[in-house]
Amino acid sequence: MDYSSVRLVASDMDGTLLNTKHELSPDFFTIFDRMRSRGILFSAASGRQYHNLYNCFPGIQDDIIFIAENGSYVMHRGKELHVQPMDADLTRDLLRRTKELPNVLTILCGKNSAYIDNNDPAFVARLSMYYDKYAVVDNLLNVEGDEFLKIAICDLSGTEQNTYPHFAQYRDALQVKVSGNVWLDLSHKLAHKGKALDVVQKKFGIAPEHTMVFGDYLNDLEMMREARFSFAMENAHPEVKSAAKFTTRSNDDRGVLHILEQL
């Protein structure tokens, strides 16, 4: 296939660019250098925190466009390109609702930091894979002085079957996204990767027909609609495979890099 028209690539991280051990292949940096020399922009589009995403790309951060927190926050070279915070009152209502659910752990995701009220070592270990800046507080309802971008709920018993139905009623007012097997993300109605990618495209003057995207889970669906070259991973959720125009190899078989090597 001819990819010579591609000027912007956006890729999800976990389950997509990263392998199942959450590792970035060293080969990426070689491929990135070649893309950069040809003027092709790259965006990391993830549910991860900006500070965490930034640290995933040592040495090349200034040339990465960061779409963080599922599109709630877009950064490039230390400057905000887009921020879509949640309503403060609605955020508090949702936090109260999470308290009603058994066996779930909640992360309040702010622009400056993430906040948790449970310092269980196993939870903190899972949290720290996605959030580099976080604080343990007594009560999430009392956190002030930050803009809240997302509420992430961790349900080890399975999010799609257990936690999601409790928040489905909010879909008209919020983004209610199953972003992984054990993760449910709640954010502003306009906060999604598709909107964030549209902001990036307009900022840099790049049309969807010159855009390539990669994803594996339901928080990638809107992004698929913003690109001529949309790829689902072999390991992707069935809905993502249906939404994408193409399929590539799995994340453990260098699926993203396999395509980027052809640019």
C-alpha cells in the first residue's frame, strides 16, 4: 500500500505501541528518526497521564505531540494545545457514586497530578505504570487546586461486565469509556482522542487523508474516524476492528512498527 501521503501518525500506547510488558521497542527510536527526517509528525495518544507519557520517550520529547488522559489534555513542547476539564460538581457526584461500588479503586486525574485515597501496594504498583505524578489523600472529595480531566476506575473483576453498567446512564453527559480489561474512564463529553486528534490536525494543517492512527481498545474508536489510514491491532477489541479500515499484527509482534517501517 502507498503511504507516501502520510504526514501525521497517532498511536495508542498500551496494547498497541507497547508490548504486553508495557515496553517500547528500541526499534521505535530508529524508525522515529526516519519519520522525523521526512517531516512526519508523531503523536502518542493514550489514557495515560501526560507526565507519564512524556517519560516514555527519553530524548525525543520535544518532537512528540502528547494526547494524554484519553484526549482531555494535549501538550507539545511544554505548551498546552488543548485542555478539556470536567465540571467540578459533576466530578464530585461521580466520586460519590464510585464509593457505592464494591471492590473498585478510583483515581482522580488532575492536570497537575493524580490523586488516590487507597495506598494498597498492589494498587499503587498498577497505578504507577500509568501515572508518574500522584498523591495519596484522605478523601478525593476534598482535593482542590487542580483541573480534573478524568476519573479512572480500576475493577479487577472486569470493567465491561461489572462497572460499566453502573455508569452507562451518564453517556449523554460524559465520555464513559472502557479503556482496558480492568479500566473505566469518565471524562468530559468532548474529551476523547478523536477530538484531540482533530485539534492537532488543525494546529499543524494536516487533513485526515494524510493521517494514520493505531489503536486496540474502545477509547480509540473516535480516533479511527479521523484518519484515512486507521489500523486496529490483531489483539484489538472487536468493535475497534470493525471501526478501523485495516488490521495490523499484534502489539507483541511489532504491529505498529511493521507499518511505520513502510512509510
